[in-house]
Amino acid sequence: MNLKELSRHLGLSQSTVSRALNGYRDVSADTRERVLEAARRFGYSPNVNAHRLATGQSGAIGIVFPSGNDPLLDPLFTDFLSGLTNSAARRQMDVLVSASFDSAEASYRRLAQRRSVDAVVLSGPLVADPRVSLLDKLDIPYVVHGRTRAPHPYAFLDIDNEGAFRQAAELLIGLGHRRIGLVNGDLRQSFAVDREAGWRSALLAAGLVAPDALNDSDVMTDEAGYRLTAGMLSSETPPTAVICSSIFSAMGACRAIRDRGLAIGSDISVIAHDDGISSIRPETHNPPLTTTFSSIHKAGERIAEMVADLLGGKAASASQEVWPVDLIFRDSTRPPARA
């Protein structure tokens, strides 16, 4: 059965059936399910090569990473990529993962010249990211996972980093904490700047200081989390609580706390940001970790949908989402044992 016959059977236009099969959100959920069920029943499979010849599209989404890193060893990247590829596959799209051996600019230029992809996902955006203006010049559609400063509207999916860390700090302040440390990520990246702003605004609103000695940043690893937390604990006024920008940073922070003979929760409270990584469960830690939570896997799924929407004609200015972040209270957060 071809597209024309399937459309005739359903009493729908070929355009509607095609958009339903490709997951476009302007088709109602009931219609999309009816089309998909009929396609399964009749064994319909779209002629991908014919579609690509007719549209001039490659049917692929690109994502570029620095060659010095192995993204497959990064649980954050693999969970995000899993969501992205699964969602793309449901829309008959592939994901091309490319390493930038020379420079990111050269990699994007190659993708544009070869027309290897129809759109790209820009991850880990910097506060002022030159990749955005480059992609505009190359006329490649893109969705940013996060936000950056740009002079014009662009498509993005971000979480409310500032609101999440403000809420985490407010929780600690409400429990009686007055010296709250921030173990942050790389301040060249937008999310880290926003998280510091949230932490700082909560402290200042409560009439507290936000001292440099309790605010440090680095890559979000176990080792860095240990080092930054150990430095704070060695200061003249150590924190009674710390907020960490990732589960990995928090694991290092917890080691540093225990190495000083202190107990997590009863001596020092810990809150971590949890991306919902499948291999790490904060509720199984001892004690279970209080977290701000947003699934990076679901973010990958949604970004593939947003790419499909852009390719379907949706304006970038209408493809902007900021997700709220959950705060999950567990035993690692308690009132301070000392003032």
C-alpha cells in the first residue's frame, strides 16, 4: 500500500497522513493514532528515498562534539542522545553524531556544504555562543539545548535553572541554614550563570550574604565536586549546606563531607541537580539525596519533536520552551546542627 492508497482508505489528504506519520503536532492525537494504526495494519512504510528526493532533505539531525571528548563515556550525553534518537526514529529521521577534529566551525561548514543534515542540535551553549551566528549564516535550522545570548529569536529548550536553584536555596533558608555553599558548573556556560543567579537572589532576598568562599565552579565531575567542597569546608566559616549542579558533583561533595568526619544531613545538608540519568538513582544514596529534577532523556525526545516542527515550517520564535524543575525533598536535607 502506498501513501495515496492509505490516504484514500482513511479518507484523509496525503499531506495530513504524511504529517501524522512524521509526528507533526498540528495533527490531532486521535488522527495521528488512527493513521499509525492503519499503517501498522496494512504494513505501510514510507518510501524514504523518494521523500528525500522530492524534498531535498537528508532526513537527518546533526550534533557535533569536540574530538577531545568521548561523549559515549558521558552518561548525560548518552541519556540525552537516547531520547533524541528514539524520538527522531519515530519521525523517520536519523541522528548524525560528528566529531570536530579541527574546529566546530569547520564541522558545521562541512555539514552545510555536504547537506548531510537538515538541522542540528546545539548542546552545551556558552553565555555568548559564536555557533549561533555561524549556523544562521550557514542557513542551517537548529534547536539549542539551553539558552545563549543572541540578538534575534532562536529555537530552544531549556529548564528554569535560575528558578530551580533559587527554590533549593529557599528550602535550605526555610530550614534555618544561613551559610549555603554553591558547587557550580563551568561559568562559561549559560546554565551555570543562571544557577548562580538563583542561589544568589535567594540569599540576598533573605538578607544573607553570598560570599565568594562559598561559591565555586568547575566541570561537573566527582573529582571537582570533592575539591570544591573540601575547599569550602576548610574556610573560616564553612557551610552548613551545599547545593551542587549535578549528581556527579554531589557524589564528590559527599565524599569530602565524610572525609572530614561529618554526616550528610545531620551535619551538612546536600542538594543536587538530578538530570534523571538512568544509571544513577539519588534515592538510593545514603542518605537519599534531595534534588532538583528534570529528565535529560525527555529533553532529547522533545528536541527531536521541535526539530521536526522547524522543518515543517514552524517559526523559531514560536519554538521556545522553558521547563519548570521539580524539587524532591529527601533525607540529605535537614535543619542545621550548628548556627
